[in-house]
Amino acid sequence: PRDLDITCCDIEPAIIARNVLLFSLLVDGVNGNDAWDVYFHLRVSQDLTKLVKDQARKIISLSSSIDKWNQGQYGSVLKFCDANSLQQVRQIWTKYASPQSKSNAAFEKDMEHAPAFEKDLDRARDLMAVLRGLPDGSPQLDLTSLRSAAPLVLAELASPRGFVSAKEHFWEHGAFSEQPEASPNPLFSETLSPNTFLHYGTNPISGFHLATAAANLAPTSPLRPAAEDDAKTLKIAIAAKTQFREWAAAFQAISEQHITLRFAVCDALSFSYALQSISASGSKSACLFRRQLDSSAVEFDPATYATTNSAPTKFDVIDTSNLADHLGGLNILVAVSPLLKSSASSTIWIETLLKTEKTIKQRFDKLLRGHAPTVSLLLGLTPVDYWTNATSVSCVDEFVVHSLASAGQRQALSRLAWKLNSSLFPQPGHHGPTNVDSSTLARAVLQLYTKIFDIEDPTTIMNISGPEGHKEVVDRIKNNGYPLFHRGGFTALLKRIRTNISTDWPSFWNKFLRMIDQDKKKDKTLRSLYRQELGTQLHIQGLHTEQWMKDKICSNPNAGGFNAWNNIPEVVCVTVVVPRSRIDILYSTELSKLNAPTLEGVLESKNVSWQNYYADVHVVFGRVETSGNRKADEFSLTVSQDALGWQGKSPLVASFYVASSALQVEPKGLRVGILVQNTALNIATYKHLQPVMTVYKTEVTNASSVFITKFAPGMTGYPFTGDITASTAGNDNASAAACPTAQIAANLQSNKVKTLLAHLDFSSSEEGKALLAQRVPVELQQSSPSTIDVVFGQKKLVCPISFPIPVVKEYTKTRIARTSGYVELVARLAHPLASGSLSSFIYPITLGEKSVPLLLNSPHVNLDSLPILDLDESHKKNNEWLHTLASHQISVRERRIRDSDVPPPLRINFKDTLFSMFMLASGLQGGQTGLFALQHPEDGNQDLIFIRTIQLNGPEASVVADAAVIPMTRELVDSGELETFLLVLRELQMCAIKVDDEELVLWKKILPAFAERCRTWTHGPECEYKKAGATIPLSTQMGKQYMCSCGKGKLPKHFISLPEWDDVASRHAVRIAVSPTFSAPSVEDIVDFDLLNTQTQLGRLQLDKCRGCNATEAKSGGALLRCGRCKDAAYCSAECQRSDWKKHRMECKPQGVS
């Protein structure tokens, strides 16, 4: 078995405390049913209450120090990245173990105070109605849980009460059992308080794949919910509980030597940069605060992170959940991308849930704040689906959920995989960073800058007009309530760009900063107020120091404080102590109690003739403790943190970095302070602070409230936010090689990459110089989406040029300097919808370390554990959702092409073939068979595909076919081994699908990927992929072997019931996982709602809410009433029908009348 080493980071210690306690119980062998109740239910039995408290006491006894924990019972499996995280988690365990359990009455009182626990369910509904813009008392579809039912959302919509009642039952009884227990669960009761509440959207079952509760599963299917096993639990919860039990059993089955789970209490960005510092410098401290409201630094355990290989600092997979919604997608990509291993399989997952734009494509553009290929080139990262425009993940159900959502429910799930450009598009003989002209780079980065900080430009809202203008303004304010970026994060982005781009950097800084200073809109925006913070952050992060920061520093001992230091640095840290009374003013209104403020620092002249804002601020409640004399260079601070935080009485300590020269402009009268950031939401929330939004200001000379030090409190250096070492060319033998290393430059027009220039200098290549001098013809051949081969004559010399992103050969211009001895290519950037070079780039696969195939956009599936659909004729009607799913492989654009007179392109033909397979294998169209042949018009059957079952693939909101393929190579046909078996197939109902040359080649590229998706065997030493010069596929020629032999015969026993199968045919068959293939929603529109309405009566489903008030049931509690004339419009009462009649009468038609 493979070794798993998983590092988990969360900002909330209670979450990690709960998780570690659960894992410790599983290590101890606690059964899945008890683990389920302990982990999810708010109320449990007295026996389980005792179990939790006993376990808490046990792990407390093992956690007095990190060394003791590591040597203890759980230390080999459950580890902490640092001692501080362990101690913060231990404090939570201490609450769990409290001998004085919170009484049920006290628990109820806490729940009444918490926004998520209202006095009764009606109040909770009213709260949700207010939050989501619905009339009071309107029942809610639980769209998050409904999303979890994918790919059966449409099927479940016919009876959505299971989702609604499950959530309501949980909120009313604190459990999913029909007979819930009464004892408060210490995991929740001991950590909830009037100031600590459970989120109003909490529903434990929404984290599971609930399609198993709605699908018709085969009697022997894995994960088939068995209601009789737990008659006391709601049916839909049984499906989730079944999966949880299987997960728990799988975890317990792993040997302790093969799994390690590491935990850290930390802000995700700080944690990522701290991990980078270990890789870059070996430092265990990055001088980064752990999180807001925490004075401790991120400092890794020296014993655990003693060497670069002792604990992971580079990862195969980095899953960021939907942190992009809260921290900003660009911030996350910049922070985590250096932590990714340089392997083609290594992936960053970015998920967004908040609906900030109208379409997923618009959200994708907003995520990057610019042109996708350009930002991709600058970051050295690629969103895989953008270039493949193909995915096995379906978004059909997500669009259905989205279409049902009311105006106030702004959720739309999107998940993107990101890879290093160098991994997705391999570059042999690495050419180093891509060169970009400093002027064009400055303009492109300036555009990024303005888009990243567009929240600081009120004119973007003021200029909105039109009939939808008001709604757009409201949405813009809601979506930009909390700024996601500050200049520190932007500077980290610049640092990432510097590692991937080569340019004249001194010239770039001069031009870029001059453009900012000459911004024509600077008097109308807030951006100019942060200009000095940008300069400060550029210096801190070692990118650039502006001359004014050096020239205007002067030693002035008479002014006191830092002015008397012997060596005044360009940047210092200002710490302001804000009296508690000023913090209490923030929450003087009811509205201000619902929203947390975004604070920032301010430095201003005595008469406010100028101001500088600083958004990169750290705050914590506590008391300042000084060390040394203010006039000495070594003067420093620490903060004694108040454990009660917001609930305590201590002042707020705020720290931020400023330019030293800015503090010396006015030695007397200069003011410093803390503001609430000037956003539309803050202005609406904190009206009582207008117009200046001041929390606290005082003079810099106020010795009791203002402290100036070299570094932030408790720190010994500036914060680390990534290395700036640029990539270097890796071809050490370039001078002796026949093919020189290509130097790549990008040409930007209108701040977008238009072309890439490759320069091949043959001056050091005797063979290349001779061929050029002999005037040997030169032609271009495209061997991959990102590689163009320069071919001399009849392949006398082939020099591949690998670009960092896909290009198109057809429009490439060639410059051949035979005398000077160089060749240049100017290649146009490819487009995912219009480039032939990408037409077969669907499920790319490459050979990785030891020539093992690596999938680039196809996650592995375990076909032996996925739920199996029952495809019996009796379930045909209930399985019609599968037709809707499979038909939406064809995008809206592709559907238009297919319906026109234009011959369908390759991808449409491929998707039509897949559609036929799934419809015939499921019996939904044209009979039922799982036997298929890919048949060439002239050369006959080329591949035989045998579909055994169709299975739910919950993580991809889709299905997958468990199948086997027999490649009909010329060698196999000539051997005669399958002669009898082929005769048997002729007598059976086998579907022969016609494929032309182009589609046949595509299948030979995709079938190896389908095989690798479900591979459970290893590639042996004699694997054909390991031979010198091997590619995958091995060949695309007719009748040739295209995949290795390692998987032949590696099938479950009696895989399929056919004569001659077990004894003969199975020896030549390879197991494959065949998936429907969808276009990428980040590239084009997927769902045709006209088609969806036709297939599913979605329009009727959308009407299954009261036309007057959106209720989903009648006021009497039963089903909605129907219009007596059209039988279509639904109402909860006669009153709502009468109020809607003026509108409805214009569209109402008697039933049956068209």
C-alpha cells in the first residue's frame, strides 16, 4: 500500500480538536455508528457522553508537550506541526473533559443566544428568510444538501421533502434519529456560548454523496443504504451514515506505518508561506503571525521539521476547499503553488461557492482578475480544464440547483484543478523564464493592479446604469463586502511573477510605479492612499526599494524614539494600542453586531493635508510589553495576549509596517491610528463612524499608545512571503547539443499574450550550422499542444520547441537566418474553442518518473467501491436522469454545430459515441447491450468494449462505466486466439459504432487514460512504456499496439458473463473506467435550458413553489394547490392565487390546449 502523509490547516482550533478526537477514537477501534453520533449529533446518549469525556481526558494526559504527544499512543499517526497548535487544541479538549458537564438547560440557553440556534424552528426559518430575501415563514429547499444528491438532483426534485425534513429534524432535535437522545454532546455543548455559535447553514449530511439515497442501486451494490439496519434514523441520513461507516472502516484498516495526519492551527496563507520558508531557507520561523487575534508566530516543531525530508513541505495534492471565496483565489494560488511538487500529477484544487458573477466563466475571469492565458503565463500555473475544455465532472446538476435558487441564495459551486505550467506542458531542456518587454509587462501588471483593487474605485459602481443597474449595484456591494487583497498580497503576487518572467526589472519597477503615480483616476479613487504601503511592501519582500525611502531618512536624536537609532532602516513597524472603549463603540448598533469590521492603519499629517493607509494590519487583544530603550536599535515589543479576546477587557494592539521617512516628515503633530476600511458594506454598517470611519487616532509621540520597532511584536525579522529566486536554464550541455535550448519571449497586445517568440541559436551547434548553411529545407510539425518541432529536411535534425502554454502551428511565422545561424518562430496563442492542436487534448496522459503513466485531468476511481445502478427494465423510467446527464456532454455551442450543415468536428463525434454507449448499456434507448465495437469503415473492428455496470461517481456528480477493452491489434487477429470468441459475439447483440480515422486515433489516446483511471495493478519492469523512446499511446497506427500489456487479464473474476470470456478473451482485456465527457464551464456554456425543460419538465419543477410567496407546501401543510384551469401554476392558498391572477391570466391555458 502507498504511504499517505496529509497536512491539515484550520484557523479554528475547535475544528481541529474535534477532528483529532474523532481520529483517536477510530485508532482505538470505536465502531462507525458510535463515531457517527459523536462527530455529528448535538445530543447523544449518556454512554457516548462518557466516552467523549473519557477520551478527552486520555488525550489531555498525553499532550502536556509536543514531545510527549509524539511519543504517546497516537503520536505515530496523529501529529501536530507545532507546539502552539497542540496547546490551543488541548484547551478545547479541556473543555470537553470538564467534570461539570453543561446541563441541558444551560445548553439550550446557549443555543437561544446563538444566531444559529433560534428558540424554535420557526424563528430559524424567519432568519433564513431574512438572509435569503424570502417572505416570512416560507419553507426552504436545502439547496446545499440537494447539490449533494448529484447526479440525481432532477430525480430528487420530484420529492425534495427528504432533504428539507432531514435538516429541519436535525435543527429541532440535534440528531437525525427518529428517537434522539437527550444528553448534550460535549464536542458542541462545551464550546458553544452566547458568543460562539453554529452556522445557520449547518447540515452534516450535505458533506456526503446523497445520490445513493435516491438512485435505484443493484442489490449487491457497495454503499447501498439498508434502512432495516437502522430503523430509527431518517432514510436520507442512512445514506450518509453508510458512507461514513465505510470511510471509518477504511481508515481503521490502514496500517499505522502507512498513514500520517498532521494538524496546524493557523491562517491558511500564513501557514503556506511558513512552509515555503522551510524549503527556501530551512528556517522554522517565517516571522509570520499565526492568525489574526493571535500574537504567536508560526514556528514549526524543530524535531519534526529538522530536515527537508522529515516532514512534507512539498505536496502531491493541495485542496483549498472554498477558501478562494474568503481569501481570494489569486492570494491562494500565489501562496500554495511553490508547495506543489514538480510532477505532472501534482494538483492544486480551487473551489468557489459564492456566486459573485452571473456565469461560471465570468467567475473564472474574476478569480484571475485578467486574461486567463496571460495570468497563467505570469504565475507559471495553468487551470487544466481551460486548455482541455474537457472534464469527467458534470455541472448539469449544479446548474439545476442554481436555476431553482431564489434571488437571495447566492451559491454556485465551481471547482478547478491547477498545475504548474512546466508539468502540464513539459519543456525538455528547460529554457528558463519567459522574457517579456519591461514596458508591456508594466502595463499588464498595472491592469492586474487596478482590477485587484477595483473595490477602491467607487466610479465602477457609480457608472452602472440600465434597467438592471440597481440590482447590479446591490450585488456588487454584497460581493465586495470584505476586501480580499492588500498590498502585501499583491507584492507576493509580483514576487511569484518574478520567478516565472525574465525582464529588465529595474526598468520595470520605474515604469510600473510611474504608471501608478500618473493614474488619471487617482483623485477619484482610494488607490493613491495606499501608494506608500505598496512601496513599503516592495521593500519588505526584497523586490525593490524606491530611492525616496533611502534619501529621506535622517538621524535626529533630539526627536527621540527611533529617530535616535544608529541605523534607521527604510521600513519600521508601528504598533498602536487602541483603548477598549473605542472598540466597544464599533458595536453600538444592531447592524454592526452582525458584521465584523475590516480594520486598517492610517498615518496622517496634523492638519490632514495628506494621509497614507495601510491595509496589511495585524490585531490582537492584550497588553504590550517592551524590551530595551526606545532610543536604542534593539528596542522591541511582545504582546501578552488576552485569552478572552473580544469577550475580554484588554485593549486592541494593532501593528503595521510603514516607511521610516514617512514618520519623519512631521516630527511633531504626526498622527497615527486605526480605521474601519472604506468599503460600501462598512459604510452602511458603521454609519455612526462616518465620515472618516475612525476607530482611534493619536499622535505618534504618544508614548503610552504608540510604539515604533524594527519588526512586528514578537518577531525577529520581516515576514516571509516566498522566494524570489528565478528559474534558470537547465540544459547544461546546450553548447554541445545538436539542438540548442530555445529562448522564449511573450508578445503582449492590449495586456494580453498574443504570440510567443522562440529563438533557436545554432552558433554552438556544428550540425545545425551546417544544415542551415546547406540551405536544407526547414518545416514545422506540431507534436503536442505546446510543442512545435523544427524539422530539417527528411528529419535529418528535429529540434522540438516547447512553449509554456499551448500555441498553434498553422499561424506560426518562421524566420531563418542561415548566415547568422538561428531560427525564430512567432507562434500564435491557441484558443480552447478554435485550435486544432487542442482537439484531441481531452484526457492528456504523460509518462512520469520511471515511465509510469500519469493522468493530467482524470482523478482515479475505485470501481470496486462505487455504487452500482440497477439497470433492470423495471427501473427504466426512474433512470431517465441518466439520459439528461449524458446528453449534456454536448455543449450549447456544439449542439448548434451538430444541428447545422457543418460536418461535426472530432469532439462531437467522440461524445456522440460515448452517448450511444451509455444509452445502450443502460437500456434507455434502442434496446440494451454492453457489447460495443469501434469499427473502422474499411479496416473493421479495432477495439471491443464490454460494459459491465454503470456506477455512480458522486465526487464528479456523474457516472462511470466499469468496462474492459480488447484492442484488436493485427498481431492478435492473426494469432487466431479469439476466433471462437468473435464468432460468439456475432451471434449476440453487439453494437458496432462507426469511427473514422481521426476518431480512432483519439480513442487510442483516451483508452490508456481510461485504463489508468482505475488501475489497481503495477507496471512491471518489462512494460512497453519503459522502453527507450516510448510514448503514450505507444502508436496510433492502424492495427498497432497502443497501450502496454501490463493490465491484460487484471480483471475481477467472472467480469462479464460470455462464452469463452474467462478462458480466452479475458487474457487480452484491460479494465477501463469510461466516463461521460463534458465541456468545461469555465470555457463555454454547458446546459441548454430549453433542452433541459423538454427532457425533465424543469419549468414545471420551478413552478412547484407558490407563485405568490414561494412556499413549497400549502398553508394547510399538504401539497400545493393547482390552478383549476391549466393544472400547472401552484399556490399555497386561495389568497395567493387571487393576488397572482392578474399576471397568470395572460398565460393560463386550459390543460391540453396548445
